[in-house]
Amino acid sequence: MPSVDPLTGGRKNGNPVIAVKLENTAAAMPQRGLSAADLVFVEEVEGSLTRLMPIYQSSYPQRVEPVRSARSTDIDILPMFGHPLLVYSGVASQVRPKLTKAPIRLNSNGSRDKSRVAPHNVYFDVQAVAKQRGLSTSGDIGLRFATSYAAVTNAAKQEKPDVRVGGDRFTFAYQGGRYLPSWNGRPYTDGATRVMADNVLVLATKAVPDSYKDPAGNPVYKTVSTGSGKLSLYRNGKQISGTWSRTATDQPFVLRDASGNQLQLAPGKTWILLQN
């Protein structure tokens, strides 16, 4: 286990780890609570849409919205954190048995924001949720951090990564030493606060059918986050290539650069995009 916080590279805090399933469509904008996340996973769902899964441990926003339903992809990602809490709103009947059997704490008791139209209006007070008894801090998920990293020196300059996940385009403008994420050209904001990140980690993954369809008839896919593949890390305005591997859903990632050395992220916040 690293001697620093496993999610940010900062000082360990011992706080419980909480994941939230967040909608990522035009109807969901503007989202709330995203700027406080230590990690943000981007995953493809059905119909070429994407959803976000922010992970909170350093701090907890009073309001996160709009919260939506869980997917099989989440069930595979979250066990490596230990026994995290997943905040969500509903789940397909085909996924529910797997979710309830997973080593994940669950909370789907959200409230409705009357200023928004359902189903894009479920919110949670994550500060209040974090006070639940029995919640656990995060385990080691395989991230390593260093302010100074030799691979950055000779890496190619890339100050505006452009990544496709599903039918969505994510761009990350590097300004003032940090990345400013946007979705299909629309900046991510949290009220008056611009959402920022210190790392953008893109993992080349694959999707498999999840054996059911959504109400609109679109096949639902699961992103496979075990096995191995290529990666790109964007930090300090540079692009570093490498590989990732993970042996099981309760095991951490192993991340290496092109020289086979352990990948080093900049301390701070990270977006992790699962690109099929």
C-alpha cells in the first residue's frame, strides 16, 4: 500500500470512499459536485452514450446531481477500492442480482430536485452520506504519483488531448498547469467553478454485450476493465504511452510506461477514460 493517499498522491486522510453514478447528457447539464471528485471514471453505456463515475474521498460535496442508474461496468471497477459505497438511482433487473452480491455498499435513497425534469433530477448530499457507519477507506488501486517523472522530459507535447468514448468527445485543455475538461465542446462546470484535473489517463479497453437492452431497444454493453491493453497518460502538458493490466476485479491496475517502468501520475485529481 502506498504511504500516500492512493487516489491523489496527497496526504492520507482515512476517509470513506464514495462512488456516484452521474448522468452525462445535455439534459444533465449543469452537473453539480463534480469538481470535488478525486477521480472521475468515464464509461460508455448503451446507445453510444457515456456516464461518469466520480470517486470522492478527500472531500464531499453537499450536492451531487443528477444521479442515475448503475451498470455492470461499475460492478467490475469498484471492488478494487476495497468495500466502497456506490450512490446510484435504480438498476436494471438484469444487473440487480450482480450488484447486490458484489463487495460494494449501496445507497439509492436520493431526493428529487423540483427545478429539474425527471429522470434527470435525483440528487444526494454526499457529506451526509459519508457519515454512514461502517464505510471503508480506499485500498490501493494501482496509481502511483510523483511530482518529478523522468519520462515527462522527453515526452511529446500535447496540451489539448481529444478522446472519443462512445459517441462523445472529451477534450482537456491544458491551462495554468491543469487540465480543463469539456464534453462535446461544452466545458464542465460546477456552479461558478470550472472542473479541473491534473492527469488524464486513457485506457484502451473492450466492450462485451451485457445480455439485455435498454427501454429504447439499444443493446447494453459492459466495459471490461480486467486483462490488459494500451494506455495514454496526459500530465504536465505531455503525452506518455504505456500499458495497463489487471488480473481480477478486486485487484489493482498495474500501469507501466513504454520503458516498462511504473507509470507516475502528477499528484492531484485524475480523469480515467475507458475507451472501447
